[in-house]
Amino acid sequence: MDADETPAAEARPSGLIRRGWGRAVAIWEFGQKLMLGTLPLVLVVLAVVMVVREAARQPIEIAEVAVPTSLSDSGLSGAVAARRLLDAINATAHAVRTETLHRPSAELEGSEPDLNIPAAGLSLRGLAALLRNLLGWPERKLSGEIIVAGDRMRLRLRLAGHGVIADVEGPTAEGADPLLLRAAPEVWRVVAPRLYAWHLAETDAEEEAIRDRLLLLRRRVEDADTVATINFLFARSLVRSGHAQRALELLDLVMEQGPPRASAHYGRALALRALGDRQGALEAQARGLALDPLSPWAHLSSAVLLRELGRYEEALAAARTAQRLDDDDRDGLIEEARILRFMGHLAEAASVARRAVALDPTYAPAHAGMGHTLLRQNENMAALAAFETALRLAPHLADGHTGRGQALAGLGRTPDALESLARAIALDAADHRPHQAKGMVHARLGQWEEALAAYDTAIRLTAGVPELYLGRSVALAELGRRAEAIEALRQAFALGLRDDGGRRLLTELEATGR
């Protein structure tokens, strides 16, 4: 290459770079103009999509409640009454979701309609309502009226397309709030019968009355999923009433008459567990899981059965599987803490229980789980506070009443303890734990006949807990029934009891018979 060619050769790349840079700038400027030109169109399309989606959801709008002048003058306007009604309706759903082992949360996910107070102006909901009116879609509006006649007050609620759905009354002196609370569940009866079925199952009523109301609801619904839920809850009520065999027969008939459903297997697991067949219950639970493998609730129920069978490592794995399937699985943390307590890892159990409470401070079973952990650490006063917090949040939580009774017994408040345990038994007749705690209370008082009766009842409910046979053997020994006490102790050790005091008692009893 000649010397005079060098500058030109060096100049060519520089020119190419300048031309390339110019094209890039031109493309960027064109892109900016294109974006600026199309951005409003994109935003309009997004807005339209959002409005259409909101309109398609068909939320239920709560109109102002008509109130008489006597109430509006005292501050209860129609708008205030509507907001209080919305709060009462939402409170019903929240109370249902405090069910232990969050089955309702798993079943009701995404199935509840949105209830709201209509927003003024060009809000998303306002535009959606306008679109529904333009398209002629049926309006879903909840309206109501409060009528005062003398010393009585009456509330009627109407839902568009259904007419009057609630008609309740009460004393004027109590105000409108109790009426709103009583009428709120009737909204769910019409718009979300599965949630209403769970509400019925958790009401403070006799189990027979609950079953009657579930049967009435079943006659009114046609949705197969709702019917399956009602069948499960009806069978669960039978189990809670001590009629596990009847529940098993009912579910077997349900399974013969229809397609296989996980809920029927889960119900059979509850019945078999109550009949003392934990291995059979675990197998039924596994069959349900085969149909419903992604249910955190089902894995959690398996964890409970595995724990009760003494298979703690497997139980811990099942509880943690439930948590992996549901990041907000409060019940998984509660069960993990319980398993860790059984394994003797009290510090770790306390840490996990605190995580459950921190995850949702309004969740009653989380506070009850914290209370049980504190009981194991002999912190009875702190445990009592945790159980009472749980019961403020969910007055019908049987586990809360059981723990409260145990804490009160530890503090020497025997009458209060027995009252709380009786309440737990009334709420869940299938749970052996309040009977076990009752036996311990009577044993401390030297009331051996009462203690023996309580332990015998607990064993009828669940035959696989060795500590029950230990308590029974002590009561029998104190009553002078040596041979039966020896037999009970041998059963306890056959079930895996590890208790030095029980071993010494067995040696003493066997020695006195020689």
C-alpha cells in the first residue's frame, strides 16, 4: 500500500461510524415518535380491558339502607348502615376462615363474589356499572330497609333477582348492629352457598340442629361441588356427635352413587380416625390426595395423622409440603410447631409458632398454637393470654377452649378450667384432648372415679395415645383395681410410652401381686 493511500483508508471507517450513528439516532427518534403516537392508544386499550373485566365480574353492590328518621337523627344514616352491613358480611367470611386446617380457604379460593359499596365519579367500578347498564347485563344490587315499630326493630334485605333474602328483628334498645350481623350470613346463603355451608357447620348450635340446616341447604342447591361440601360437613358433624360409624356408612353410599371425590375420602379419614383406625384414616387421606394432590389442606391432614401415629419425621415433611404449596399457610406452621413440641424441640416450636402469629395476628388458631407451646414450657399465665386472644377472635374454636382449660388448671383455677373444658367438648365431641385434660384435673383433686371416666371417654375417641392408658392406669391403681391398672400400663408401653414414672408404677404393681 502506498503512503498517500493511508489517510483515505483511515477516513473510511470514521465515515461509516458517523453514518451508522446517524441512522441509529434517526431510528431512535422514529421509535420515540411511534411510541408517543401509540401510547395513548395502548393506555386506552388497557383501560377498556380493565373496565370490561370489572364489568364481567358482576360484583354485588350494596345500596344505602333505608333507615327511619329516628335512627338517622342519632347518626345511623343509610350510607353508614350500608358500610356496617358490608363489614358484617365480610366478618362472616373471616369467621369461616378461622376453621382449623384451613379447608374453607382451600375450597372457597376465588369462588366468592365481590361485595362493595358503589363508588361515585369515574372510578373503575363506576365505569363498569355504566358498561353493564349499556349492555343490558342484569344488575346485582343488595338493598335493605330498617323499620322501627314501638320497641321492636326489623331489617329486610333484598337482592336483585331473588327478592327478600333476609328478614330479622330484635329489640330497638339493642340498635341496628345485631340485626346486621344476623342478616349478613343470609347474603352468602344466596350468592355463595358453599361458604354458607361452612358457616352453618361452625355456628354455635347443637350438632343435630346443624345437620338439619345442612340438609335444608342441600335441597336448595344443584351445584355438585356445593353438594359434595355439604355431604362432607354433614359427615363431619356426625363424627363430632360421636356417630362416626354412621358417617362412614353415609360416605360409602355417597361414593357408590357418584363419581369419586376427594372430599368423600377426606370425610372417611375423619370417621376412621374417630373409630381409632388411624392407619385406615391415613390410607383414605392418601386416596383423597391422589385426586387432589395440590391441596395444602390435605397434606396437612396427613401430617396430623402421621403425628398421631408417632411418625414425626414423616409428619414434619407433610406439614412442610403444605407450606410449600401455600406460601401463606398459617396452619402448616401451626402443625409444624405442634410436631416439634412432640419431638421435644420446644425452642424451635416456639419460634415457628411466633412466625404463624406474625403472619396473621388475626388468625385465632395461630394464637392457640402459641398457647400450646407456652403450656409445654410451663408458662401458664402467658399461655392463658394467648388462648384468650384466640377466643376473642374465634369464640367457637374448640382447641382454644381446650388450651384455656389446661392453662387455668395449671394456675389452680379448677372450676374455671372444668367449665372451659366442658365448652370444648360441647364444640367438638370427637376430640380426645379436652377429656384427657379433664382426667388430669380430676386426678390432681384426687377424684379418681371422675378421672377414670374422663380417660375412658378419651380412649373411646382415640385408642392410639399411650398417655391416656397411663392416666387410666394411675386412676385404676388409686381405686385398688390392680390387675386392670397393670393391663392399662402394658397397653401404654405397647403403644410406645416412654415414661420412667409409669415404668416404676408397673414394677410396683407387679411386685405387690407376687
